[in-house]
Amino acid sequence: MSDSHDHHESHGFMSYAFSTDHKVIGMQYMFTGMAMALIGGFFAYAFRMQLAFPGMDVPLYGIVSSAEYNSLVTNHGTIMIFWVAMPVLIAAFGNFLIPLMIGCDDMVFPRLNRLSYQIFLLSAIVLISSFFVEGGGFGGAWTSYPPLSAKAEYNLTPLGSSLWLLAVALEFVAFLLGGINFITTVMNARAPGMTMDDIPMVIWMIVLASILFMASVGPLIAGAVMLFFDQQLGTAFFDPDRGGDPVLWQHLFWFFGHPEVYVVLLPAMGITADVMCVFARKKLFAYRTVLYTAIGTGVLSFFVWAHHQFISGIDPRMANLFTVTTLLISIPIAEMCFVYIATLYGGSIRLTTPMLWALAFLGEFMIGGVTGIFLGASGSDIYLHDSYFVLAHFHYTFFPIAIIGVFAGITFWYPKMFGKMMNETMGKIHFWGTVIPFNCIFIPLFLLGIGGQHRRIYNYEHFPELAGKSMQDMRVFATVSLCIMLIFQFVFLYNFFASLLKGKEAGKNPWKSNTLEWTTESPPPHGNWKELPNCYRGPYEYSVEGREEDYWPQNIPDDEPAGGAA
Amino acid sequence: MIERYVEIASTYGGNIDALILLIAALVGFWLVLCEVVFIGFIIKFREKPGVRGQYITGEEKHQKRWIAIPHYLVLVCDIVIIVFAVNIWYTVKQDLPEPDVTVRIIGQQWAWSFVHPGTDGLLDTEDDIKMVDELHVEKDKVYHFKLEARDVMHSFSVPVFRLKQDAVPGRIITGWFEATKLGSFDIQCAEICGIGHGMMAAKIFIESPEEHQKWVALNDPTEDSKHTSTVAANNAAAN
Amino acid sequence: MTTRLVILAMLSIAASSFGFTPANAEADSNANGKELYQLCAQCHGKDGLGNQVALAPAIAGQRDWYLLNQITKFRSGQRGTHFYDIAGMRMRPMALSLRTDQDVADVVAYVAAMPPEKPAATLEGGDPEKGKTHFQVCLACHGPNGEGMQALNAPTLNHSSDWYLLTQLQNFRAGIRGTNPEDVTGAIMRPMSMTLPDEQALQDVIAYIMTLSESK
Amino acid sequence: MSEAAHVHHPNYVKVWGILIVLLVLSVLGPEIGIKWVTLIAAFGIAVVKAYLVAKNFMHLNVEKRYVVYLFLTALAFMALFFFGVAPDVMQGSGTNWEKPGWDAPAPVAEPGHGEHGTAESGH
Amino acid sequence: MRPIATTRSATGIPTGRLAVWWLIASEIVLFGGLLSAYIMYRLSHDAWTAQAAQTNMWLGATNTFVLLTSSLTAVLAHKAADNNDTDGAFKYLWFTILGALIFVSIKAFEWTTEIQHGYTLTSSTFWSFYYCAAGLHALHVIAGATIMAIVSMDVRKGKEMQRVELCGLYWHFVDLVWIFLFPLLYIAK
């Protein structure tokens, strides 16, 4: 349990489990997130099989009843957002990268950091245990609207719903602690000479995401307490029969829920920026514009939440206001995409695996972004709300964020994390085996949504207009694509673990990158550097004219002409 | 375009479809433009031996123009979409035309109940026709519906009308529609409402005036002596 | 469920054992019925003893032919389609979720094989002595001990929840049940229920029925 | 380590005295029974008290400006939340919707089963 | 030994204090969400006025007095710590903890009385909010007292003196929340 900086490293399990080193905690977050991703993926497999082949005895699962279906979709959503996207994108990359990229030896509060992981792990255990209690896991959708979520006689999961809520609340607490740590670290512990403009974009984005999270989650924590009391103690905060209002929960939830979208989007955008600049050998086009658009998006994201509620009982006059703000948020996001595309102009693009992921992120995310306009515009949302169009839309945003963005990050920083290179061939097989099936899953779902198919329905045979053969064929196509995609993930897992053993030695800076983390050993030792680096310039000084090398690490003083790279 | 998948059977269905098409055209343009430029850049600026990347900060005015101009154009598109979207929203949800008939729609786990006004055309009278999972309406008449929920949230969705409205317990939400096509169509529940959500299907029957009269007469609870006692008992039970 | 637990545990460890196949070799002859019953268990409980807040009566110990009849009625809409039948509207979709006649038969067989148990009394205020007099009408079909009779389509009353019996008697009397033109068997029960003079008589007869299940 | 921590310490006891006087006022004000006096006594004084505590005890007057801005932003988001939600939750009716029984005296009851309860006992 | 990172201060605000500011910001939105919900319900239910009249304003006022006074001792502890007055800081910290204990005791007495009179968590939504908001606040009081007790152990040895200020800041925030809870739950009738 020592958090001292002596270098005798005992490799016992306890010293690993209770380490306060930011890199170890980052890895713990990443592996927990990956394990949860497998569970979430398995859930997706189970309910997609049910949709494609209703009533089928799904291999490795069994028959999916309507109650289990609800529970599966609910927990698939919850896990993928709260236990995969958040821990991996913010906590894992944040923990691993922040001290390394801003040039300090650890987070400012190492023990708080460990505590936040431990609470997070506890929340994951609580969530998993909720699947096995009497009545099964919670099945009221990840939005958990009362009264369905508030009363056992409606949701029929007396324990599952409360455990689910408890797990989510614990997870919020973990990320509040982690977020305070991230923000404080970046604000205070930057390397000497590192100004606001010298912070790599991914760090900016993680910090902005943490701020957004912190500013929006409070009402929902209060709401979770209220809902928990409704479930277990019989209060009536959300019970219309006794003076409560269920719509209040919707507001509490979405006031957090919409900024949450940007909480996970921004880090993925940041990873993409860093990876693209390295492999296009380009300076980020208009660094400050990216920053301002990110901040603008963050601020605007607080003004749009009720577009999730257009038809769920809010006053129709309010919908007009929220349509305007929602469509306005497309401007900073579009601008950010333009900047990223402009960054490619005049580059020298190397299509390595991380670069492929980063480019795929941008290409796919744009589809997700533009389809959001259909839903933000109140008029068309009347028809498309709660349909598969919504589902396909947010998977076109969340999948690039939580899967493609994460793979870009993992494949890019893998050499730094483990000191080994990943296999490029397998990486590319995995890339195409993920991205192509991904589109094959969700393009049919867009069409189904336009065809009037609603969400969270376990079997479409009960709706004559949706039971037609052509629609069922699309469902089968999506499911088969999903299975193919899941199979290709084993290529990644194999590559990940095999490269640990027999991968090529990475050296300090295999990608010839500028940022500070590449100036130390791979993997970095405890304390990160023997002597902490200073910072002399921005992170994206690639292809500077008049220099022999096409990169210019941040830690090289101006008077040293040649880079000291490995 | 959407008509090929789902028929339009309400007066405003066509407007909503047109709005979706308009948005599709506007955002489709931007999406295709961006993707083409994006993929074009990837191809054009692939690594070539001896060619270094260019050093472009993007901070200078003539460079920023490439971002600023599209960004103003996006704003223009947004405004166009806002105008049409708000306009349609106003017609469908805010400004209800005077009703010819009013029906009550009640969602519960897991069925839709409908109260038709019966022969006298008024709700909450003796001759209300109460049905489960069957809504009978007359073509070309403005209907108001009073949407309620007994237990949890449900969502009254009629895809052929392009209409959707959540039913919230504790609230009575009023909406309207005017059917334009004869036939029977699906009513779905679009808001998760428990383990029977996937089976909460009802039907809407759009009938000509004659057919509708016939149906009303056939189901009039006050006409049939056999039903009289039932209704009295029902009303007693409801209190 | 055990299988699922094993799988999840495996996944969370994310270890190398991907070639696992679940051991389905349990000697349960009615595995399908058991698996399908998991949905029913959400309301009726895993032992079929019912749950009043979910409006689900005890079903363990009910005769298979009666279960089959009622599920069939729910599926065809003879039950669960009345405006005031709140509980029936919850049951109808559940019955519809059974896809084939074989599924129905399996689930019926599974439920009929459940060990019956007398549910705890929830009602107060009924007088079993008075109820015995009223029960003379019932026993012609339901049998002197409430054991039921297939030939007359009369179900056993011994293991039913008392609140459920009360609700159903009220439903029959109010025309919520037994009025669907296709529900022939229900139509027989409806006039019978009307012979009970008042609400107190319902309480009494149910109190008597509860003593029957005790004596069994 | 904390060169910025050395702030000028005002006379805390004096500030405390003012706070106590304000507290007494805020308790006595509502006793008069006039609604607007009550509101000002209750909330106006609360704001003043909060200001005094934040300024003198938390030293926000000498702290970096953006800490104040941070708190004001958080409060502004709460105001935003309030005004975004109030049209739905605070009102008993609105455009094309109403909440029957919203303003009725809150029933003092044991946790019930809502419609289920009435449905069961109603027949 | 703490990492070098903790000792850096690019903003000019010491790391610990910066973190406390962010913590307080996140608490503002937490209590803000709860209280916004309460105010919305309160303003639309006239019937709540009568129920609010059942709360014991005098106990509430006493508690306000206790918290204000403990805020004073907390800031005096900070002053003492700034002057490296170990004993003074220790003493004032424990005065503050004493204030917390009195506060919680009064609260316990108050709640017991109310529950005995039949006003429980489920009596009505007003009482639900009353117990929920005051309970959440009381949890903060207990947490603050615990933290101060732990910090006082180091302070007695003259170590980690800057932490006196940090828990003091947190304590003032707890006080601030009560300053608003008091009129919301007790005064406004």
C-alpha cells in the first residue's frame, strides 16, 4: 500500500491491486472496461439472435424471454456507456496519458485515484450481481423512466432495479473523484513551460469531458437517491398518484444524459486528433478553433437535453426552444469535423492501423452526426422518436466513439503501454473485420426505423406491419453481421496478448511523435522520467520547414537542432 | 420515399415525410461533400517518397476561410430546417383544429383501451363504447384524443399517421389526427413499459361514415338489453 | 440460469476458455417447459405461488386441462380483452408470447407438475359457516372438496389465492369475465356467480373454500 | 508550498456577529406574517449570509477570479435546469396537457398500488 | 511522500485547494438538482405550506446558529494553522467537530420527535423531501467531522497544516447549504 516513489518494485498481487501508480490504475480501468465490453457484446449477441430468429434457443444463452430481452437491452446500454466508454475513454486513457503527456510523475492525488478505481470496480460487481437476484436484472431501459423503474409490481425486478441504480450511482461517484483528479492535475501539474496551447488535444478533451460530467451529473445523483427511495422506502417523488411527477425524472436524467454524450465523444475526438496529426505528419489545423468548438459544444450541450423528451410529455412549446438549440449544436461539431478534414490536407499520410481507426472514426461519426439532425428537428422526431432510426443514429455515434476511437487509442499507445509493437497485419484484419460488419449491422437498422420499427420490442411477430419478410430479412442480415464482427474481435484479443509476449520491441518513440509521453522509456518506469521534462512548444509541430526531421518533440529546447529520438 | 415502406393515412403524414426528405437532402449534401473531400484527401496525400508534409497552422485568415465559409452555410441549412420543423411541430402538436369527435385512449400494462363516444358523440356518457386493442375512427374527420396511462409510461404510436405521443401517468395529453385512408393499421407502444411491451399491439380501423355508423350501432351498449346490465356494472366497478 | 451464470463468470474473467459448450445433460424431461416458465415466474413466482401486487394468482396445483383452456382463451382474446380486466390485460400478452402449441403444452405440463401449496389467506371478514351454505351451488361442478371436474370444465379451487377467487367472482358478476360470446365455459360460470346474493356472500364462500384446501 | 495560502485574515468574530444578527432577523421576520416580508427575510437574508460566508470565511474575495466564475457557472446551470423543467413539473396544465389532481392536497397514505389497487377492489 | 505532481501549481492555486473548489462545484449541482426539484414541487402544491408549518423552526434556527458558529471556529483554525499555531489549530478543529456533533444530535432529536408525531419519510412528498435533503446534508456534516478528526491527528504533530484550510472550505460549503435549507424547509410557510 505504499505510495512512495522508491524503485524497489515488488510484483505481488497485492501491490498490483493496490498500486497508486497512474499507469497501473489506467490499465486496471482498461482491462475492467474490456471485460465489461465482452459482457455487453455477449448481451448484444443474445438479443440480436432473438430478433433475427424469434424463439430460438440461442447457443450459449438459451431462450430469450421478453423479460430477459428487456434486461439484456437495458444492461447492454448501461454497460456499454457507463462501464465501457466511460472507463476506457476517460479513466483508462486519462489516467495513463495525463501525467505522461503533461510531463509529471503521477496524478496529483494518487490515493484518490486508487479509491476511484476501487469504487468503480465495486459498481461493476454490483451491476453484475444484479443479473442473478430474484426476478433478474433490471429491464426498464437505460433511461429508467419511472413509474416503471420505481415500482416492483410494474417492472417485476424488485431487487434488480435497485441494484442497477446503486451500481450507476457508485459509478458516478467513482468518476466524480477521478474527474476532480484529472482536472486538478492538468490545471496544476503541467511541465514547466507548457502553456494552455501546448497541451495535447486529447488531454484537453478528457479534461473538458470531466468538467462536463461534473457539472451535469449532480442532479442525476440527487435523482438516483430519490428514485432509490421510491423503490425501496415507498416515497412518492415520481409517483403521480401521490403528488409526484414522472416527467421530473426524465429531466433529471437527460440533463445529465445529453452532456454525457459529449463526455464520451470529446475524448474520442481528442484521440483522433492526436493520432491523425502523427500519421499525417501535420500540424493540427487551427488548434484554437478545435479547442473553442469543443468548449462551445460542451456549453451548448447543457441547453439541448429536452430533445430526448419531445414526445414524452413535455410542453410542446418547450420543444420549439430545444429544437433551435439542438440544431445549433451541429455548428461547432460540424466545424470540428471540417477542421479534422482540413488537417489531412497537405499531409503525408501513413495508413497504419491506428491511423485507419482514427480515419474510420471520423468517417463513421459524420454519418452518426448528420442523422442526429432528423431527431433534433421536432417535426420529424414525431415519427422517428423511439424508432430504430434513433437506435442506428446513436450507434453510429457511440460505436465510433466507444469502439473505433478506443481501438485507435489502444493501437496507438500500445507500444508505450507495454513496450511492444502490435502485429500490423492482424491489426488490419481486425480493422476491416470490425468496420465493414459495423456498417452492415446499422444501415439496415436505419431502414427498419424508417419503416416504423420501434425499439425494445423482443419479437416483431406481434405487429403485422413489422412482421413482413423483407423486414425480417434485414434483421437477420444485421444479426449475422454482428456475429461476424464479434468473431473478428478475437483477432484483436489474440493480437493484444500475443504481442505482449512476442511483439517487436517498441523503443522510446516508434511513431516519431512529438508529445512528451514518447520521450521516456516504453513502458515508462514508476515515476515516468528519471528527470521530469520541460516543454518548449506545441504538440503538433510536424513537418516544420527548415528542420531535418519532420517532427519536433515538445521537450527539445529551440537551440538543439536535431531531435533526440530513439 | 417513406411511403414505400409505410403508407400515409393522416393529413399531416405527408408533411412529416416531406420534412424528413428535406433534411435528408440538406444533410446528405454535407455528408457526401465531407466524405468525398475526406476520402479524396486520404488518397491524394498518401505518403510518397521524398515528399514531406506541409506545415500549415490553419491560424491565418485565408486558411480559416475554408472552415468559416462552410460553417456559415451549415448555419443557413440549420435555420431552414428549424423553420420547417417548428412549423410542422406547431401543426401536429401545438395548434389543434376544432374536433369533430373526441376519443379517450388509455395505456396500461400491456394493452390499449379506447373509449369511443358512441351515438351521442360525447365522451363519458352511458353509451360510450369501450374497447380493448381496437380503435375505430371515421375517415376525414378531425379526431381529438385524450391520452392517459394507468400505470407506467406508454407511447401511442400510429406509424401510418406518423403520429407518436407518450402517455404519462398523472397527465392527460390531448392530440389530434385526421385519417385519410380506409383500412386497418397497427398501433404500437413505443415506450418501454415492462415485460409485455413487445406484445402491446392494437389496431386502428379507419372506416367510411356508413361503416362506422354500422359499427357504432352494433356495439352501442345502451341498445342491447344484454349489455345494459354489463355497462351498469362496469360503471359501478369503475367508481 | 446456472448455465448463464457460468457463461457470465467466464466472460468476466475473459480467460481463454472460449471453446466451452454448456452441459445441458440434466435429466429434466421438460426442459423446454422449465425454460419457458422463467417468464411466467416474473409474476407467478418460481414456485407458482402467485404474487398479489403483480395481480398474479397461485397456479401450482391447477389442473393441466384448465391451464390449457385458459391460456388458449387468453391467446384467442376470449379473456384479457375486457375494458376493466386489468389483470387479464397483463396476462394476455404473456400467453401470446408462447409461440407454438407445443410451447403451450410444455409450459402447462411444467406448471401442472408443480407441487401445490395452500396460499396464505389475505382476506378477512368471511364466515366459512355461512359460506358452506352458499357452496352447495358450487359443489355440483367443483366437487364437494373443491377438487374440480374436467367433464364440467370446473377447475380445482383448492390451491387458488383467495384474493384471486374474489376478483374473479366479482368479474363474473360484473360481466368482465364470461361475457365474451366465444367464451362458452365462462358463460356457464357467470350465472352461477350471480346466485350469490351479495358481496358478503362472496367473502363467505371464499372463506369456506379456504378451509377446504386446509382439509386436503 | 502554500505561498498563496497566506491571506489577510479579517476579524472573523465580527463577521460571525453579523451572521448571527441576520439569523435572528430571518427568524423574526416571518413572525410578522406578511408574505413578502417572509420571503425577503427567508431568502434575501440567506443570500446575504451566503455572501458573507463565501467572502470572508472561504476567502473567495482574494481567490483567483475563475473560482468565483466556476461557482457562478454551476449556479447558472442550476437556474437553467430550473427554468427548463419548471414549465413541465411546476405547472398543473399547459398547452394540450393537464395534470388532473396535481394541486390536490397530497394524500397521506401508505405506499399503495395505484391503479391496481382500485382495479382490484372496484369490481 | 507525495509525487512531484502534487507540489506543482501552474494556476497559482495550491493543488489541494483547487481540488476542493472543484469538489464544491460538483456538490453545488448535486444540491442544486435536489433543491430545484423541491422548489418546483413546493411552488405548485399549496398544501405543502401547512405541512412545512409542522417543522420545528426553533430547532432549525438553533442548528443554523450551531453551524454558523462552527464555521467561525473552522476559519479560526485556518488562521491558527496559517500562523503555525499547532495547538490553536487543533483546538479550533475540535471545536468545529463539537459543533458538528451538536448539530447532528439536535437533528436526531428533531427527527425522533417528528417521527413520533407520525411525520415519516413516506407521509407525503414534502416530508420525503424534508428527510431526503436534510439527510443528505447531515451525511455531509458527518463526513466533514470525520475528515476534520483525521486531519487533526496530523495537525497535532505539526504536519499537513494546509489541510486545515481545505476541510475548513468544505465545512463552509456545508454551512452554505444549510443556510439555504433552513429557509426552504423551516421558514417559508
